[in-house]
Amino acid sequence: MAVKHFLTVPDLSKDEFEHVLQQAAAWKRQPYGGVLAGKTVALVFGKPSTRTRVSFSVGVYQLGGLPLTLSEQELQIRTSESIEDTARVLSRYVNAIVIRTFAKKDVEDLAAAASVPVINALTDEDHPCQALTDIFTFREHFPDTGRKITYLGDGNNVAASLSEAAALAGIDICLAVPEGCDLPKVKMDSIAMLSESCGTKFWVERDPEAAAAGASALYTDVWISMGQTDDSAKVERLLPFRLDGRLLARALPEALVMHCLPAHRGEEITDEVMDGPQSVVFDQAENRLHAQKALMAYILGGR
Ligand code: CP
């Protein structure tokens, strides 16, 4: 049987995506289980992490398995051993590899050579585990259909995966990004195709107030992502897209404030909205645990 990887959101079908969301709700009610009993999951980090590292570690433990956290610096990967050989070796010891690194191609190469499932825990291009969690969190408040999420800010990995996950979940998504901060064209095109096939809307809006109007959630992320250098011209262009009280007032009265964290308070989001009653940012952080447990249970155990 082919090994099931999760490198981007569309690696799950609509039905698989729904199944994982339902299992995540079950794990949230009943945190412990034995689905990973006797199994080891390698957690490889080439970039810093708080939420991903801790939620995967705790999640594997709660399912009865052993989390093995490794930094790329501690491994021989890239320096004296290829990504492919690292994948072949790790596959002889562990039952799955969760990896956070830089280039998408590195994760694809790792998955191609691995004989165990590989889960993408963030690359420069995608953050699928975050997006799975974000839709789970959104659905906790809005299980109905016909809703819109507006993402404000930089067209980055979080925006890309969120757009794909929204399409699978039947949610419209508007990317409110300034000129010069768009997702790469190839990603825009693939999201547009996915949205069309799912019957949802996906579009870019340059006016943040128009984008926020009627939204059920306003979502933002840092303007300068991990590994990028500060860019004052980019920050200047992004200023009108800051998630603040002014933009939140344009959204639906019940709209959620979302951020994948860590936040640069006062930059892409104000304290007023991040600490306000409509904020679910810390629910998002908690839900990484439940959603990723459901993902691992499905990918490793077909559950
Ligand atoms: N949101 C997120 O991925 O957080 P970490 O970078 O702390 O893992």
C-alpha cells in the first residue's frame, strides 16, 4: 500500500479532511488513546518552533507513542548525509517523520525516499497543519456554510495553506494583500483550481476595508516570515492591512479574530483585537494538539 504523506493541504481529499476534523473534535473531548502505542514519531526541526514542537510532542505522547525531537543541526542531514539517505535511515527506526524546514522541495525529497509517512510541519511555501487547525477552530464557532474568511497581510505560507483548507471545507476566502505581497502565481493558480472544484470563492482584494466587510473571521500573520530579512518598504505597504478595531468593525458582529502566532503585537495586529472578546488565537494554539493527533491517527493508522 502507498505511504500516505501530508505535505500540502490537498494531500487530503475533502472526505479525508472532514474525517480528520471530526476525529479532532473527538480527541479534544477525550485526549488519551492508544492509536500510536509502540510507535515512534521523529520530529525534525530546522527552524524555531513553540506550538508545533510542543503540540506534536504532547500529541504523540497522549496517543501512546514516543515523540523523538531532533534539530537539523544535531543530525547529519545536509552536512554529511543527503536528505534522501536521512529519510531511508529514519524510516528504519521510526513510524513517521514530522519535519519543519525551509524549502518545499526538501520535504518532497524526504517523502519520496521515506518508507514511512512524512508530515510537513512548515516550509517556506506551506503550513498545512496550521491550516487544518484553523478550519477546525473556525468550525467550532461556525459549523454552517456560506461564510467567508478574510486573510489580511502578507501572501505567505500560512495564507496559501489557509486558502486551500478553506476550499476543502466549503468556505470562501478573500486574500487582502497589497501589491507586491501576493502568493506566487503558480500557487494562486492551483488554489483557484481547487476552489473551483470545491465550489468556493477565492479572490484577492487590495482594499482591506472592502475585504473585511461581511467576513466571519479576520486572519493575519507576521509580515516578515521566519528566515526573511526586515523590509521597511514592505512593512509600509502592509500598514493599512493591520488587523485592528477599525477593520474588525467592518466584519460581521460575530467575526473571529485569528492569528497562527507568534504575533508581533502592534505590527500586524493590535493588542485591542488580539486580547478582545472576538479573539480565538489561543484556541488556535490549543487546537494544534487536537487536529494533529487526528491527522497522525489517520495517516499512521487509517483511523
Ligand atoms: N504557529 C506556529 O507554527 O507556531 P510555532 O512556529 O511556534 O510552531
